[in-house]
Amino acid sequence: MKFDPASRIQDLRQFGEYGDVNPSITDSATYTFMQAKTMADTFHGETEGCFLYSRHWNPSNKYLADAMAAMEGTEAGWVTGSGMGAITTAFLQLCNSGDHIISSMTIYGGSFAFLQNWLPRFNINVTFVNITDLDAVRAAIRPNTKVIYTETMTNPMLQISDIPALAKISNENNIKLVVDNTFTPMMVTPSRLGAHIVVYSLTKFVNGKNDCVAGAICGTHDFIGQLIDVNSGTAMLLGPVLDPMRSSSILKNMHTLHLRMKQHSFNAMYLANKFVEAGVTIHYPGLPTNKGHETLKRMMDPQFGFGGMIAIDLGTAEQASKLMEKMEIEDVGYLAVSLGYFKTLFSNSGKSTSSEVPEEVQREMGLSEGMVRFSVGLDNDIERTWEKIHKSLRETGCI
Ligand code: PLP
């Protein structure tokens, strides 16, 4: 049977305690036991269905984690208070002092800063590579390399990582492949392509409401068990847990994710073609001329399209600012960071979400100071949106 992430979520049949069609929210930090031994066993992770303390597990968080695992096709998941909480927890579980990581050079600025500036404080070092250059990935491997890290569709360049090829390299060298799939939920299922651990910022498309930050880690039972081990688990001991109220609302929003992804992709493809016609330099993996197009086609589930992210290059930061301010006035969407919202959001990556990346590295990865990244919204009339963009481009001298 075909792997359909949306049907897998729909088939979960998660009920509340009175047959509620939405699971009840567990509004408790602690849980009582009738027998002391059951509590002791639960402490050591040995009692199925029992909960101990909400930093460890909470039933509401478990429902959301199970939905994430169903979508990803992994054995298990765990949900965190932010995407960065998921990413940092996964790294700190996998790596010890003295270890080495290979990372895509183009990744979210916060992840870049964590790898570049924070981990070396604990003697964990990182080599940044062009992740589409598999020879460069192979050449960067050292005896102490523990993780290869990338984003399926990288932020902000929208490069496409060849996950099966990276998984092969990882397996041959006993390395874990960790993939951030924040930009491409449902469209691409990294764990089915060989990724060992998949991390998410749920803040973006998965929740889609821009009302909270949250994250998730998906992987094997064994790995999730390690994360929440009371003696050595990074999640248990650093405590980046998601609040159960939020888990509950994110779970409900996940039920429309498949529809939203289709509409984001449809609108992005429409705008991408219009930008091409208007002669604007554009990065969109849905365009056959894009370098990652064929790789993405091999990996994606076509029913969800090529995704809702596009980036255009206006040459200079000044020109980018002019266009963004005009588009805000014309109500194309909002000049704001983040993504996956019903409104189109746009920002100049080099000056915002990638500003942690030093300018020389930005140049090396091909990030122009005039790049404007769009998270295309759910607009019902995308033609009308294009008219506003076209007007903004004309009136600011971009075309
Ligand atoms: N991963 C990617 C690809 C992102 O774009 C972001 C934030 O923009 C994050 C992770 C971090 O997520 P959060 O802001 O939820 O911590």
C-alpha cells in the first residue's frame, strides 16, 4: 500500500477519555500511582501506558508525538518547546566532547550559529560543506564524525539534499544522518529515504497558525528512549519539553496540513512562473531549471507539490527593502520572518534569519544581499496577489 502521510494521521483514531473526538488535554505535571512498584518501574521506563512526570512524558504530548511519527513513518517521536529545542537536543544526545559533525553550509541561521559558535565550547567541531556536493561530504568524514546534518530543502537557498545518497554515505561510515524537514512536511518523508533522525520546527507549516513555537524529533524507539532516560537523556535532563496545551492545539492543526501544503505549493508554483515571466531571478525547486528539481522529484510525493517557499534575488539589500516595504503596503502579505502561515510572509534572509551566518559564508553559499525569501500563503486568488506583487515590482524599479 502506498505510504500516505495524511491518511496515516487520519487513521490514528486518537480519542479523549469520554470518547471525545479530540484527545483530552492532560493538565498535570505529575501522576499518581496505586502501587509504589509501578512508579519505580515507570521511572526506569518499564511500564507501558504509565506517566510519571510531564518533563518526561505527557499524554497530550504523546498524541502529538505519535501523529508526527505516523507522518514520518518512524517508530516514535518526542515533542519540544521549539524547533531549536528539537535540533539541539538531538545533537547533544548524539555527540560527546571530541566528536565531529558534517553539516550543510546552507541551513537555518540559528542552527548554523549553534553548530558554529556554541558546540565548539564543548569540543564538538563542525565542518560545513555544500551538501549537494557528495564528494565534499565524503572528503569531510573523519574517524570521529558522528552526524551528517542537513535540511531537506535548505533555508534560505532552497537547495535540495539528496537524502538517499547521504544515507548511503552515512551507513557506509557508521554515521547518523539527521535531517530537518521543516520546509517540506508530507511532501518528503526523510526517514523513508534513509534518514536516521528527523527534526522539525512545528512552528512553521505543521502548526501553520503562527501562534506558538514548537518542535519535534522523530526516530527509533531506542533513540527516543535514550532521549528521555532519567539518568542520561538530553530531553529529560535539559528539559526542552512542549507545553501540553500547545500539543493539543498543534495536533488539531495537523489535521489540515495536507490541504494546506497542496495550496501553498499551488500558489508558490503560480508565483514562481510569474516571476520568471517578469524576468526576476528566482530560486524555486519546482522549476525544471532549478538545480534541485530532479532530486526533489525523485524524493517527493507529487500530490503535495514542490512546496511553499520561493526566493527571489533583487541584487542589493536596498532594492530588497524597497520591494518588501511596498509589498507590505499593497498587502501582498507581511514583512516578517518565519513561514507556513496563511498570509504570505517575506524577509531579506541575509539581514534576518541568516544574519547569524558571517557575510563571507553567505557569499560562499551564494546568498545574495538582495535575496527576498517568500513563504507563500494560502491565498484563494493567487492571480490577485500576483497583480499586487507585479505593481510593487514595477513601482520600486525592480522590473
Ligand atoms: N529549522 C528551520 C529550517 C527553520 O527555518 C527554523 C526557524 O526559522 C528552525 C529550525 C527553528 O525553529 P524554532 O524557531 O521553532 O525554534
